Amino acid sequence: MAAVPEAVSPADAMTGRELVAALDAELDRLPPRYREPLVLCYLEGLTRDEAAARLGVPVPTLKSQLERGRKQLADALAARGHGLGVALLAVAATSAAGASPPRLHESILAAAGGSPSAGAAALAREVTVNRVLTKTALGLVGAVGVAVLGLAFASKPTAAAPQKSEAQKGTKAAAKVEARKPELNERVITGKVLGPDGKPIQADLTMVWNEPGAPPQPLGRSEADGSYRVVVPFRTEEGGGVLFAAAPGCGVDFRPHGQKWLRETMTPVADLTLRLPKDRPLKSRVLDQQGRPVAGATVFVRQFSIFDDSATADARLKEWARALNQHNSPRGDRELWRPGVQDVPLNPDPRLPYTATTDKDGRFEIAGVGDGQLVMLKARGPSLADKTYMVLNRDGFDPEPINTLVRNIEFKDFPTLKDMKSTWLLHAPDAAVVLEPEKIIRGTVTDHAGKPRAGVEVVFSRPNKHIVNLEYNHAITGADGRYEIRGARKHKGYMVECLPDPKAGLLQCQAFADDTAGYEPVTVDLKCARGVVLTGTVKNKATGAPVKAHAYVDIVTGNPFVNAYPPFRYAGSDVTATNDTDAAGRFRVVTIRGPVVLMIAPKDRDMIEFKRVRPNPADQPRDYRRGFSEVIETIGGNNLDHTNGNLGYYGYENVWTAVKGCWCKMIDTKEEITEVTVDVELEPATKTVVKVVNANGEPVKGARGIGLRHYQIFPPQSFPETDTLTVYDLEPKEERLLFVFQEERKLIAAMALKAEDKNPVIMLGRGGQVAGRAVDKGGKPIVGLHVYLEYSHSVVNNGYYTLKTFASMKQDDTVITDANGEFRVGTLFPGQEFQLFFRRDQTRFGPTGGDAPKYRIEKHSEELKLGDLKLEPAKEGKAK
């Protein structure tokens, strides 16, 4: 069992605070494109999908930005000479992958060579024992501890005998943990660990926090009967964590903890059974295109996905293949990314977990990967191109049926992205990995005056203006401004880029080059232009206090100066530049001359505290719109309309784009101005309290709501201790549709709320059901159709599918017609119009689209019986 941590002296804590200041400073120096994902994912607790939606970038782009940001942050700390970077990065390179590290801070000190600075030692103790660092520090420590997650996956023996853990020093410490009562911000987790045979097993327990790369918290071992009891903090603001179990000869199992968007992870007490699969080592070969073995290649695991069972795995993989136009890798019921491993070198330290180097025959073996688990691997070899691929680690797995579905996908909506299909073809665990020769990309980076720029990261980000290079090939310029990118694949074209430098006033820069003959190197030079710096402060209008916020700048349609600059519009984000405010509320972003829009978005939780964006028409020389459809009012001759409650503008090439945040202003600099100051005041939002009751009028606690904020991209907000909900920024004459549910009791409701409503109450009840039978023209049942329900109102539709992500609601996650063609869909909202759609593999069954009938139920628990529905294959034949 976990031991009681010893106290840290005041001197140790002061050392930590000093290093926190250094961490904050280096985060502020990161390029916005990298800092933004770090802040959203590590400090504000957003998932990758939520952060990608917030930033307007594809999920793969966000993942690569996170990894680049972590590396830059780690390099910057090392350059400052702080032991923090040295110690944690040493863990990344040299930490043993043996069974449960006894004390993480001791591992860090040992990994640092046994003689780290006093500051590093103190901070290591703080991070791994007392957790006294600030939220920012914890997130940043997570960012630089790039391979510490490997400590949680213990499977290989260590080179040196490990020191005994506190849990192994005797029963007295364990007894103290058993007797200690949890604090209010802690959670007691009990349960059992079972081995591959279903019998109890002793396993190492570790809490891995959701800041990727953050130091894990060793929790000791389960008892001989497999039982365990651990007390862990919630740390919900950092996104919670994951409880891991690992044992020799087994794969790992893990369960989420303290993740506020998952109700079941927020209970003060939990009973969790962890089931370890048998270890099925990955054994394969790396070959070149001539079929010759590649010696000295590196292969490592980047992601683990766990399925509850093989049937679930097969169903999920088929669904993923059909929906590949989303361009996401396949996912299991639970997944874990190994962050920071993107830059694992050739011939890495053999103790780095889940990493292997090929022998003279090109063979490699990676132990500790569970049978039936889905893993993403990356292979790189000397003078060869990097390759990322997916493996289902199952005996006899034949990937061809799934890959056939992938190859047959028609990218009608995204024809320019068809080349991405091959990225995610599945591989059998024993299939050889073939690497092609690398394409070297080199060049020079200079500023607007032609002076070389040293220390600049250059990234091969796209083979053209549309497709992202998922391999993230990059290099850093030397003192002469030269760079050389290795490990890239051969493409028809190449786009390289470097990020903006607001301090120097330099814009981000991209450059393109066509392919050269064979594998001759490609030369791409970057000349960075000087832009216009927008700077100022963001404050609370009511209190005058600085506000932590993101500052965004984007180009407005018709800007005449776009073509006067080197290319800069093809980065992964839909905005030109981003920056975060510092402790004083100051921001600094760089853009071009001409009309641009400056947007301010308070960070996550603070967003709801301020009124939505309402630009002053007198200050706005360009057209604004809100939403996508019905015109409801006119201000200053500019049409405003509504659907999703999002204000928008026409960006470059007349593309409608949603305003980010709750403040915006058009700025037009036509003269040779190099800097503009814009100070921002945000006005606090109104608050409306809604009472939550059941059908008997009794109070209902622990409800969650969607629509409580006018920003619909936010996940459900939870009110675990009260029987009320708080609705923010409800304006006069506005009608806001709320979706509310109580997961444990499976109660739901939708409600239209108006600002003039007095003492509003929402009544929750059981959801309704719709049932029917799919038949062909002759009345014969159609078997195996997937049934999809779509609500007419986007907020309700969002709520409906959000609801299905919660554990107790998953019974409706996949509806398929049975042997008699019958189906039943549950958890329906009373009074809300919906349609049903049917599909088998790539074929839709109609009527489809707007021709599909519309239905509704009128009250809770109502069952709508549709009888026989005559369906036939849609004329278009293939799904988009």
C-alpha cells in the first residue's frame, strides 16, 4: 500500500517557488502555436478533441503541436541551467522500466547521474511527494517529464537493483495509510487486480496524471489476494488522472480518475477491478524497400488503446473505418498517449520502456503490450523515412477486411485528403515494417533584413496546402540560420514553416518546394517578414483585475496586403497568431497590415464569467454575422443571425469563421505602423439560477447541463452538490435551450429558458423510446442496419450524443436491427423533433436527408411505436 509522504521543509518549498517562476517564464516565451495546446490540455483540463475544436485545428495537428511544445519547453529549461529540466529529461532518456519505481523523486535523482543540483532535488521531491507546486508548475513539470509515463508500465527488469519503496519497508507505513481518513479533496479507491487467468495477482499501482508526461505517483502494490486501497487527490483542474496496474508477464489495465466530465470518476469512494491481459510481446522486422533487414532502427509505442473485449474491438474498428473522413486514428474503450516520445533517437537507452532497437536481421521485440490491445508505433532507421502505423496485438489478426473498408472510402467532402487513408491502415502484429529512403529537406532561415535566425524550429508540416504531415519532421537552425530535416518521406511537394516571433515582430513564415529527382535533397529557404505587433492588457471591467486570456488575430476578407508578405496562411490553425496574457494581463501578437480581427478569449472556466462578444457597430468596418441561418436582427446595417449562438466574421477568402472568446475588434493599419496598443475590458455576465426537480417535484442533485453558456463547444457543466444549475449571460428577449441530465438516475430533460422567466424550474424524467422494424419493399426484414438518431435542434443533438459518452448511458451507443429487422432507440427528449437514418457498411437506406420522416415524443417515458418502415438503398449508393 502507499506510504504516507513525509513533509517538505520550508526551504524545499521556496526552491520550488523559484523554479515555478522559471517555468512560467519559459512557457510565456514559447511560440503561441505550441503554448496554446499546452495551456488548454495540461492546465485547463481539456481533452485533445476539445482543445482541437477550441483552436480550430485537426486533432493530429494538435497532437504534434503538443509534442513540439513539450520539447521546446524542456530544451528552454535545460538551456537556463535549471536542474528541473536536467532531472526530468534524464528520466525520459534513462529511467529504468523495472517494476514499480519505489520513489519517483529518487528515480529522478538517480537518472540525473546522482549529482543534480539542490534545486532539482528539492523540486523532484516536491513534485513526486508533496505536490505543493502551483497548477501551472504541475502542468509544466508534466510537459517536460516527457517519458515519465513509462515508469507506470513496469515490465522489464532494471539494470541495477531498485531501492525499496515505502510500501515495501514494512507494514507500519501501510497501516498508517489504511487508518488515515481522506481529505475533502481526496478519493478512496479500493478494489482488486486480476491476472490473465482471472485470479488475484500482486501488481504495481500507479496514478498517472493527465498532463502528458507528468510524474506518476507510485501507490505501492496490491496484496496477495489482489486487493488494494489507495487514497489519491482529485486534481480535477489538471484533468484528473488514470489509475494503472502492471505486473511482470502481463499487460496493463487502467481506469480514469478525477475527470470532471466523467461523473463516475468524481465519487469520493470508488471500487474498481483492474484486469491485466497476458503479455503478448510485439515481434516483427524492419525492412527497406528492397526487402533487406534494417539494423539499428528504433521502434517505439506512441499510443495504447484497450478494448473491453474482442467483439467490442471488431465493432469499433469497423465503425472507425466507415467514418475515416474524420481523419482520426482508431480508438479503444480507453486510451493512453505516450507523449514526448516523438523524438526518441536512434539507438535509445534500452531501459526506455516500450522501445526497441532492431538487430542485424532487422528483428525487434517490445514486451509488456497486452494481448488484444491496439497500439500506435513509430519506426525510424538510419537514412530512412519515419513511419507511424497501427497494430492490433491479437493472435491471427487479419487486417485486410478493415483495410478494404478504408481503401473503399470515397472522400467526396474532402477529396484533397484522400492521401491520408494509407496512414491509418491496420497492421498484423507480426507483419514486417517497410521503410522507404528518407528525403532530406534543408535550407536557411533569415529575418526581413536577411540576417540569419539561429535557434528557430523549422517543421516539414505539409506535403501540400491541405494535408498535414503526421510524422512531424523538424530541425533547429544553427548560428548561420541553416537547418536540415531528416526522416521525411518522399512527396510531390513540401511545405516547411517557422512560427511567429512577437518579441521580434516577425510573422510566421511558410515556403513551398516541388519534389526533386529520386531522393536528392530538397532546398527550401524561409525569409521571415516583419509585421504589425498588437499589444495591450485584458482586465475585468468591474474589478480592474487582470484576466488570464488567449489573444487571437485573424485576417479579414478583402485585406489588400495579404500577398505583400511571404506565405503565412497555411498553418494548422484558422487564425494568424495567438498569444496568452501574462500575470498582469498583457498580450503581444504579430499580424499583417490592413483589416484584421483581434479576439480575446478568457481561459476555460473564466470564459463563462463574462458577457458574450457584442462589437460596437461604429467600430466595426466589416461585416459580422452570428451563427448560420435565420436573420433575427440588424445592427448598423450588418445582418446578425442565430443557430449556435456564435458570433462570426468573414475571414480570408470570404470564409465564415466563428469569433473566439467574448471580445473582438476590427483593426485596420494602413500606414507603416509597427505596433498598436489595444486595451480590453471584459464585462461580467449575468447569472440565472434554475431549480432541478423530478416528476414528483423533489430536488435532484448532481445534474449536468449543456446550454448553460452561450458557447456551445463547452463540455457539460456539473453541479454535484446542489439541486440548481447556473445559466450564464442570458440576454433580454433571448430564449436559450438547455439540455440537463442526471447520469446516476438516468433522468433527462430539455427546456427553453427565457430571461424574463421567474424562479425557473426544470423537471427531469426518464427518456422516451422509439421502436420499429426495418423491412424491404416485399416486407422482408432488413438485418444488420445501423440506426442513427439526429435531432433537428443542434443543442439537443449535441446533448444527446454527449450523453452517450457517460458510462451508464452506453446501452444505446450502437443500435443495429436484429434478425427480425426490429430496433429500439432510447433516452429521447420529450418535445424535441428528430429523424432516423439507416446504414449498412457504405450504403445508406432511405429515405435520407431532408426526405426522412420527422418524429417526436411528447412526455417522459413515452414509447413511440413506428411499426414497419419500408426502406431501400439510397440512390447515391456510397456514404460520404
